[in-house]
Amino acid sequence: MLALWIWLALGPPIQRPSEGVPLRWTAPLECPDQAALRERVDALAPGLLDSRDAAGSQVEAEIRVEAEGYAATVVVRNDGGETRRELAAGDCELLADATALILAVTLDPVAVSIGLGRIESPGLEPRAIEPEPVEPEPIEPEPVAVDPELDMPRDRGLPDRPRRLRAGVRVLGGGGYGPTNTGYATVNGTLALIGPRWRAELGGLWAIPRVVRVDAGFGGSFDGWAILGRGCFAPTLRRLELPVCGGVELGSVRGRGLPDLPSSDRASFVWIAIAVGQGLWFSPIDRVAIGAELDLAIPLNRGGFRIESVEVQRIAAMSVRGLAGVELRW
């Protein structure tokens, strides 16, 4: 009865909240255990997990194995709310050190700063991280285009450089219709200045004398010559060249009576013509080209050759020449 009276007088014992921080720690076997984690926190702030100031906090920490090492999730719940941190490292010991530091700073940053001023935590010693050697990737040279005209490489990404000027000497032979209204054999010689896709020419041509007779028995010997100058657009396709030319011809067309005629006088006309031409040339080697061209010449004057009242020849309305030859270049 006396014990019952004392219990009623003093009341039931007061249940005090347990001091300290509930800590739930999960980690693989090769990692530090919960006791080792508490030791790391105590090294940063002694007695922090058991202190009255930290009571009311709850800590959950988990370390798990991942493909590239270890990962940790640290959750701290207290009156201020919930704090969650996620960490990753290749070493479980280092990850446990970082977890302990996060717990200590979250629970009491002032105590941690004081503790770090007094001691060095063996778990937080600085570690030298050596960079992994990186092998440089081999750099392959880019292909370059080669200019067959100069035998020099040129950058593919840059515009073509103008090729140097060259000179050429061309000799051609052939035949056609004109300068009078009959057929002639013709020879041609030309000096040329050659650039990239163009050429300028100065030359001369000669229509070899041709004897022409008419039904009345009259006839004569006729020929013609001209100095020509022209410019050409000369596109190329590998070693083929396709020059398209235009220019002017200036010369003379001459006629002379045959020796067996009563009269063997001479007569001539000035030859002025506008000329155009298309060529096809092939250069098997750098200094030589062979080819052919077709020329048209339209005279700007008219006239004819007469013996007494008989017209033997007259200036053709158009002269057509087909020529072939060779050109030397340097």
C-alpha cells in the first residue's frame, strides 16, 4: 500500500525522447558499415549524432553499385524540411567520406567548421588524381586534286588558281569553199597566247591559186590571202579542248588571166570578213595538241572578175573552211 501511495503521489515516470539521430545506413559488403560511418561523422564533429541539438533529425543513407563505380543517396529530415543529395565515385571509401561530410554539415555546419580546424579527418585526405593518358587521334591528310596542266596539287576547298599564260604556234591545212565561188585548198598559220579557258590568236591564211575556166573558153587563176585576229573561249574536258572563236579577216582576193588568152591582166579585191570558228583539239602531252576546226567567213564587200563581158568568178557570199593541224606549246 505504501508503494501504491508513493506512485500515485509522484505520478507515472515521464517518457523522455531519446537523444541522438536515428541513422539508417545501407551499403554493399565491401563498403564501410554503419559504425564506420558514425566514426567518420564523429571525426568531423565529435558527438554530433548523439547530441541533443541534432535530436529530431532522421538520416537515411544508401550506397549502391553502378556500372561505373558507386552511387550514394543521402536524405536528412528535420524541422527545416527534407534535404536530399546524390553522389557518385569510383571508390566506396571515398564515397563514405563524402556521405559523412554531407551529414555533418547538414546537421550542424558550425560544429563541423570547428572540428575541421582542430583535426584532419583520415577519410578526407586529399588524393592526387592523375589524368588518364589520351592518345591523339591520327590525322589523315585530305585528298587533293591535281591540275594536269601544271602537275601541281591544289586545295579542293579553294577556287582554282589561274594557270600561267602560255604561247603556241599552230599550223593547219585543209580546204573549202571561197573566197570566190569555187573550192580552194587552204593553209593557215597562227600564233596564240593561251590562258585558262581562253586564247587570243594572230595569224594568216592563204587560199592556194586555183585555175577556173568557163564555157566560152575564158578563164583565170585566182587566189586569196588574209591576216586574221580572233579571240576564243576555250573550255576543256580533261585533255579535250573545245574553242569557240570569233574575229576579223583582212586581206586580198586576186585574179589573173591565163597566158593563152588575148588578155592576161591582173585584178584584185580587198577582202574584209567577219569570221567565226569551232574547234576540237586533243592534247596527248602538255606541249603538243592536235585537232581540227570549222571556220565560216562572211565578206563585207562584193565584186566579180570579168574577161570582156564574161564573168569568170565573183566573191562568194560565205566562205567555209575545214582545217586540221598541230600546235606546239610552251
